[in-house]
Amino acid sequence: MSETGVQSAAIHERAHEAMQDAHLQGAYRSSTLRLYNHRLTAIGEVPGFEPLRQRGRELKREVMDHLDEYLAQFADNVERQGGKVHWARTGEEACTVVLELVRKAGAQEVVKGKSMVGEEIELNHALEAANIRAVESDLGELIVQLSGERPAHIVAPAMHKTRHDVSDLFRDKLHSEPTEDPERLTAIARGALREMFAKAGVGMSGANFAVAETGSIVTIENEGNIRFCSTAPRVHIALVGIEKIIPRLSDLGVFLRLLGRSGTGQKLTSYTSILTGPRRAGEDGPDEMHVVMIDNGRIATLADEKMREMLYCIRCGACLNACPVYRKIGGHAYGWVYSGPIGALVTPQLAGLGPARELPFASSLCGACREVCPVKINIPDMLLYLRGQVQERFPSARPANSPVSERRGMRLWAWTMKRPWAFALGGAMARWGSGFLSRSDAEGGRRWITKFPFFPFSNWTDGRDFPAPDPAPFRERWKRMSE
Ligand code: SF4
């Protein structure tokens, strides 16, 4: 069973460990680059991808501006279709609701489709504590469950494992023959799950979208297991974060096109299921359908104007694949279920800024996340906002890797930036000093400082050259241009 609670304080130790692990580095590098490149190819094939992103963003804004109305409409329509809606303010409340439903169904075994919100509320721990056996049916989720780990990526939970790792894991836990053939590995997992599918009285899933207009939940996947979990057992329980609402069924096309291409570079994932109520006479499907709507910090985020955009996220994982920090330190370093740039926002919002205060600093603020986000979430701006919040609320708790010299340097920089005369004087001194330290490059154009003789700048030139300041400061050139 994986660890519980937020472990973000250990991000520096975990990041260092990850960066020393050549095996892990190889796994993350190849998987993130593969997904990143697939996305680039896929969006290049769609004329008008930018307007599509804009449309997705506008729809999300519309939902957040009227979330109360859309939630009420969704709940009415679920009940009209014969389903039952349950509301949970916290993760514990959601787990309690689920446990009651499972007990009422008389089930000892539950099969689960991939659900990040299920990981967020630590449902597997709650089920295990109640002696209910829960088995993950998604291959990636099954791998992390058998390893006792958390997902390493929103879309690909076992991204950190190579085929060799999975073969070893299945040999240990499922007593299978070693193989690195992906099809064989999938067949081994299927064999182990088949029996569970037949026995489980309750199937659980998350939801990628919840359609207010029809009361449907929408799940997308590549393996077909979620479809099985939501239709084969007698009772289906769907866990849905309240931000998953979309207004109309006709809006679904926008999000499906954005999500598949941004996440895995697919035009559409292999299975898209639209589930509207339990089965009717003459149909296949569950006798009961329960939808657990989970707040767990989302309403507080909605009320925070600086952060509400975080709720636009459709969990495609593109920002993780693009992030130079995630690619190096991997998902587990972030210490909770959500990782990467979006995890650095979601964890402080949902689990509290205190235990997650290091995360907003785990970013180079390069903007790659914003560039790839299908709903254009301004992640860097929100990370900066959260950094400000950390400084205000925890003034003595600096990020552990911020040395005194850096903090003093930043204070001096802030002081200088507020005083034009000091900024001009500093610039003049830097230009004068760089005249002695810099050399022209091979083409004789730009000048570079290859070695700073003093700390802390010498740290920079240990690894790369530093561009010498231009002899004519920008302010002078701007003045000339404006004349
Ligand atoms: S923040 Fe944007 S890119 Fe990142 S997972 Fe969410 S939707 Fe995808």
C-alpha cells in the first residue's frame, strides 16, 4: 500500500535521488519526449487548433462563472435518469459515502478504473481499512498498486517503470514468467483481473467530464477497463470532482479533440463512454449508478480569483511532458498524487499551502507548461502568486535550497529595481566591469564572460558562459528610437 498524506517537504531529497538514478532518468526522458513529440505531430495536423484551445478555455470560464447552476442542473438530470447523486465536502466524506454504498451492495470486492480523484481522497486505504479488496483495472494503476507507489504521471501512472521493471514486478507479485513483450505483460495483467471482474459486486470509475445538460458522465481511455468497471458489476460508483462539469453534450467535441491530442497525441482515445443513468429494461449495464460529487478544496479555489483558473484543468498531462523540471525529477518527487506544473498548483490548493509550500518553487517559470496547455492555463503566473503567499504566510520557512546569498541578492535586486538612479548606476558598473572580463565570440559579434572570478557568479560560469551586458543600455536605445 502506498504512503499517505502529502510528502512534498521532501521534494529536494527526492529530486536529488531521482537525478542520481540513471535508470529512472532514462524512463522519464524517453516517455515524456515520446508524448511531447506525439502531441506536436497531432496538433500540427489540426487546422485551427488555436481557436479550439480558445473555445475550450471560454467554455471552462463559463462553467466556473456559473458552477452552482450547472451543478444543480447536472444533479437534477442524473436523478431524472435514475441515478443517485451524493455530495462530499472532503475526501473523508467521499470515502464514507463510498464505503456505505459498497456495504449496502454487500460487496467484498471492488474493481476500479483509473481515477485521479480516487487517488486524491486515498480511497484504496479507506477500502483496505474496511476489509474490502480493491483492484485497479487500468494497467498503469495496477502496476503502481502492486508496487505500493503513487501514480508518477496524471495520464501514465507507471511512466517511471521500464518493461523490465514491470516484468520483475509481475514475476514477484503475480508469479508470471519473465517477459519484456508489452503484449505478454498486458495479457498477464488481464488474466489476473479477469477473475476479479467476474466476482466484483461494485465497479468504480472517475469521470473526465460530467455533462450538465444530460446528467451523463464521460470517461475516456485506451484499454476498455473503465467501460468494463462501469457496466459489468451490479453497482457503478463514479467519483467526480465538481470542476469536471461541461455545459452541453455538444461541447464535448471540443474537449475530446483537445484532450486526446494534448495528452497522448491521439485524435481520439480508443474508448469514449457516455454513461447516462443505470440500465433500463432490455439494456446491459449496472442496476444502480451513484455519482459522488467531490469538493475537497475546489470551492475554496473557485472563490480565489487568482487561482480559480486552476479548475479549468482537463488533466491531459501535457504540461508534465513539457516541463524541464518534471522530466528530470519525475512525479514522485512532488510528494502527492498530482505532479508537474499543475501538481505544484493543485497540491497547495487541495492539500493546503503549509505542507506543500515547496512546490510552487519547483519550476523554472520557463512558460513551457502554459504554451502546451489545451485550455491555456497561466500556470507560471499562479506559481508566482503562490510563491508570494508562501513568503507572506511562512516568512521563516524558505525553500530549503535557497541559500542566504541568493536571498540577499534578490533583496538587493528588488531594492535596485525600485530606484532608477541605482539601476542606472548598477548597469554602468556592470558594463565597465564586463569590459575586463568578457571576450568576443568566434564570429566577433556578441561578448561573453567565460569565467567570473568571484562567488556567486562563478557558479554560473562553471557550467555555461554569461552574456556580457550590451555597451548601449536599453534605456538609451529606447530614447533614441523614440526621438
Ligand atoms: S494544466 Fe493544462 S496542460 Fe496541465 S494537465 Fe491541466 S489541462 Fe493539461
